Amino acid sequence: MKYSLKDIAAIVGGTLAGIDMVVESVFADSRTSVPGGMFAAIVGANHDGHRYIPQLYARGVRAFMVEKDVDMQRYPQAGFVRVEKTIDALQTLAADWRGRFGGTVVGITGSNGKTVIKEWIAASAPAGVKLMRSPKSWNSQLGVPLSVLMIEGDEDIAVIEAGISEPGEMVRLARIIRPDIGIITMLGDAHQENFDSPEQKLAEKMLLFDGAQKVINGVDMDTETTAVEHNRALVDALWKALGYQVEIGDLPPVAMRLELKEGINGSLVVDDTYNSDINSLSIALDYLQSVAGGRPRTLILGDILQSGFDDDELYRRVGDMVLRSGVERIVGIGDHISHHPFPVATEFHPTVEAFLGTMRRDDVAGRAILIKGNRHSRFERLSHALSSRSHTTVLEVDLDAIVHNLNALRFSGARTMAMVKANAYGHGAYEIAATMQHQGVDYLAVAFADEGVALRERGIAMPIVVLNADADSFELMITQSLAPEIYNFESLDAFASALTRYGERDYPVHIKLDTGMHRLGFGESDMERLADELEKHASLLRVGSIFSHLACADDPSRDDFTRTQIATFDRMSSAICSSLSYKPLRHLANSAGAVRFPGARFDMVRLGLGLYGFGSDGLQPVSTLRTRIVQVRDLEQGAGVGYGCEGVVGRPSRVATLSIGYADGLDRHLGCGRWTMMVGGAEVPTLGRISMDTCALDITGTAAAVGDEVVVFGPHATIEAMASTLDTIPYEIMTRIAPRVKRIYVKQ
Ligand SMILES: *Cc1c(COP(=O)(O)O)cnc(C)c1O
């Protein structure tokens, strides 16, 4: 897109205040700021984009669309388009831009397969066709206008995905997209609860195609085919409808997941080895930027295929994107890319093998590396070589599920503190903290100062509270801007002295009250003295919050006790607040407390278990522990397996050995058939005792083979089930997954 702010204001019926300028893109996610782009401040149930304006301005963003008043004095060089409702204005603007587009617009809707089909259309586009498609699953009331505004104008084809969850939404999307050709994929059950019938949902979806010249209807197609054949037929029908002769060859597996892995020599690797196009490069660069922290950034890039641009133009654009994303070094691999200069340090290699042959470990040490390949050039080898620890057991953490859970547990009027103590309950403190920071969570909490320091060293800048702050670590905490929990008078005095030595003033502390758990905290009889002491130290420290902890929030049989705790907390915390000249936050609820007792939410909720997918309905499982079969053996009846030969087989059996044992965190009590794992869709029991580094499964009657993946726990064999087998709780299972198990992070 390309508009002046003045034109935008005229098109959307808003007013321009400040400076007029031309903008070439729009963004609504404050993390993905693009110089020259306009930030659209969206207000949602749990989110207010206006909060990010000061920091975006500081980062050089000069154009804004807002629906609230802003203090113009603070932003002398900026221009603001003021509208009634930003989301509506974006939709109007996108509809205008659509009207100016001369290429063909393909609209896709349906419950299943939209994103796969979109990717396949792009992958099968004939040479010379310039095609854009909406990124990821940007198919919502916000995603669609942002996608349409990404059309540059000279494309031949724009493929835009539309999704709805309620009646009435499609009309708004249809007004923006106005597809020339429509594709409706399969209908599934998604969001059926909001529609009276599948027919009503189909009718709603068809509204998208009201003005379309042709609709390719996957719902009416042969239902006997597999999903792959079905999707291929839709793609084929589209190219015919568009008038192209296209031989659809092998379509890529759509693994559009960016994986974040620990790399060799302390590096961080973002792995995106499948897609190679300019859209997904821009998404991956954003992601690299958001996780890199202070690390120098390297992009390892293969030839980009089928962009629709000539190579000069293509790689000039790549160079611009690279500059904006702070990448300081490019390793180009392939014939095409090697002919083009880039505006940062560059080296070229003809093949992945050639690069691996010359690579020194120092080339990667401590860096954040994006690997962006294409499906022809064996980039998997590269990502394998750069990933640390060849141990084949991995804990896969789904960051999208964590974000889903976070949003499910955000409550209006209450802030959010994310608990990342104990390595974020075993999930990896840094990656979870970085995700929380990007999601605009208000606070993080860790158990010990060292955990907080580790986060600061990797660039986490948001407020961090240290729960078990030990007086020995106070000075370290002050130098790293970590705020302590203060739970008795000794720690209050010791912290005040440390602040005096460091010449600090107004330093935030968090006061812990004991309301019935009887672990740490000030008791009710301490309240008067506490008020006096806080008064005495008034210039040194500021009470950031007052809080307590519920002992039985998840236990309905103890709800009376919980209600007493809530009342006690309200009384005690009010007493302290009334003695202060300002209003600290008050908070009490953990995940279960926040869900079960709205009255316990006060000003903030502290989320632990719920973030990681446990304890309430509507949360998504976050982690999957996977390993592989390293050996398969046939045993005769009566043979024993493992230490103590306990796994004696009562029939001729096939046995698989896995490289996971109790040193990885797999409890010994899960041996001898007490746990089943998933192998290729079959549930198979453990056999014999669990050893330190290995264990065995009885795979008799299955097709399992060496190298097959085994899910130890995951969405099917759940952590809750494992916890109940072991008579413990999910916290213990997760926190015992050993550090040597590689964590990998996936997101769409
Ligand atoms: C760990 C912890 C929480 C989080 O509890 P969950 O049950 O995991 O949600 C909340 N508050 C405090 C003080 C904690 O130590």
C-alpha cells in the first residue's frame, strides 16, 4: 500500500493531527515496527495498543492511527490519524486499497485446510507470476485488512484467507476482500457452537463470494478422497480457473512452524528450512528480532524461488528487510543469491555442504541465527549441524499454546504476573519470559535472584520479582533491577540498608502477607509496625505491590478456607494501603484462584500452572516429550529385558529400545508396563525397568521401526495422567525433565 496520512484520514472519515507523511505499510503488533510504517493502535478486551505509542515513537515510528486522545506535545515529529474505532477504520482503508488493485484476488475460506491450500497455491505458482498471500493465519477482522494492505499493487494474484467464528463477521470481510475467485475448503466443526447448523455456517461462509466470478467449492467434492488429494484438487481447479497450465508436482509438507532451538556454542537458532519466499522471510526476521535479545544476528539464506520478481529486485528487497531487522551478517547459499551484494557483511557458498566444510564454531558462537532455506537444498542438514546436543530426546514447547492459555487467563481490570520460576516449570525460563514480554505481561516472577539475573543477561527488560529473595543476593538484585519479595522485618531492614549503600531511591519492593498458608509473610499482628517501618523508609523504597498466596485454591472441599483467606487478605492489605500516600497493587490469586474466585483477582493475577496448560478447562497442552526408537529386537518367549531381567516376555515379542531414561526425568516407577507411549498412532507399554539412559517398549504387533518417533507424553498420553500414575502433580513431572533434554520451541 501507499498513502499519505491526509488521504487515509479522508478515506476513513478521521482527522489528521500533526505532520502529514507517506506511509507504505501498517502494523498493529508493537513488536514488529517497521520504519516508514503506520502503527494502528487497537483496543481489545485485554489489550490497548495506545500503551505502546511512547516506546514506538522512541524507536522512530512517526505515523499512528488512534482512537483515543494522545498528548501531541510529546510527539512533535509524528502524525496521528484520529478515528472513532481503529479496527473499523483499517477495514475501510483496506477496502479502498482493494478497490485500486488491478490483479486477481482469490479468497479462501472453510474450516480446515485454508492455510495449507494457500501455501500450496504459492508453491505451485508458475514462473513469472507475481503472487502475494496473506501471512500465516491472518484471517480475522484485523488479520484480513492487514493482509490486504500488504498488497503492493503490482502483483498478478493476491490470495487472501478469511476466517469467521460468529455469524455476521463474513459480510465485513467480504466488503474488504471482494474476491474475483473463491475457494471454499472443507467444513469442519470449528466454531460450530456459534452457529445454529452446519448449513447456517456454510451460508455465512458463502457470503464471501457474493460478487465472485467463480467459486471452487470443496464442500461438494468427492468425500472419499484423502485430505491431501482433496487439497491438491482444489489447487488444480484454481489454476485452471485462472487460465494457467500448471503441472502440480510434489507439494511441500506445510511445516510452517518456526522452531527456536538452542544452538552450538551458546547460539540460538531459528529454524525455518521449508519455506522460501519473501513473505515468510519477513515473518521469520521479525521473530528473529524478537528473540535475539542482545545477540548479534546472522541470516543464513538459500535461493528464494518463484518470487515473481527478477533477481536484482528480489535481493534488493531482501537487503532492505535485512537492514531493518538488525541482521549484521548474511551467509548466502545457492547459485542465484551469490550474484547479489547485500548491505551487510556477506559470504556466499554454492551448497550447504560447502558452507559446513568451511564453518568455524566461532562463526556461530553466541549469535542468533535464522536459517531460511528452500526445500531443494538440504537445509535440514544445516539446522541439524547447528543445533546443540545430539541426544535425541526433546521437549517440544508450543509457544502458541502458551499464548492461548495466557489470553484465556487474562481478566479485564487485572494485570498479569507470569511465574517463570524453576526454569518456567521446566519449559525454559528465557523463551517463556521473552514470549511473556512480547505479550505485554506486566510482571515476571522467579524464585531466586540467580534466575532473575540470567533473564536480565539475556535481555529481558520487564519488571521481575524475586520471591525467595535472600539477603545475600540483595546487592546483586539492585544492580540488575530485580525487585524482592519482602516477607519479614529482617529482610525489610537488610534491603533498606542495601538501597542506602547503593544510593537508590524509590526502589520497588513487594510485600508478602501471611493469610493462612503459614510459610512466609507478615502476620496480622505485624500490620501496625509494618506501616511504621514503611513510613520510615518511605524515600528509599516504594511498595510496588502487597500480596499473599492461596493454599487450597484448587480444592473445592476447602473453599471456605479460601474465602477466609480472601477476606483476611482484603482486610490486612487495606490496612497497609491506608497508611501509604499512594496505591500499591494488591494480588492474591494463582491460576486456580483466578479462575475459581473472581473476588480473589484484585489488581493482578499470578499465573503458573494455567499458562502451562494445566488445571482448568479450555487450556491447551503446551509440552510434548518425544524420543526415538534406537533399536528393535525380536525376543523369544521367556526372555528378560533390562536390569533385573524383570521384563520377561510371555510370548514371542518385538521390543524397542529408546534413548530416554530416569536421568532424563522419566520416573523409574513408569517401567514394567505402568506407562504407555504413542508410536505411530499405537499405544505401547513400557517393558522391564527404566534404566538411567534407556528404556524399552513392547511393540509387538505394531509396524514401529528404528528411527520412529515416540511420544512419551503429549496431547494424548497426558502429563496429568502420568502424574496420577505416579501419585504426584504435574509440577513435579515438568520440573524434573532434565536439563540435558533439549527444549525446542515451536510457533505457527
Ligand atoms: C508459584 C506461585 C504461583 C503460581 O501458582 P500456580 O498454581 O502455578 O498458578 C503464584 N504465586 C506464588 C507466590 C507462587 O509462588
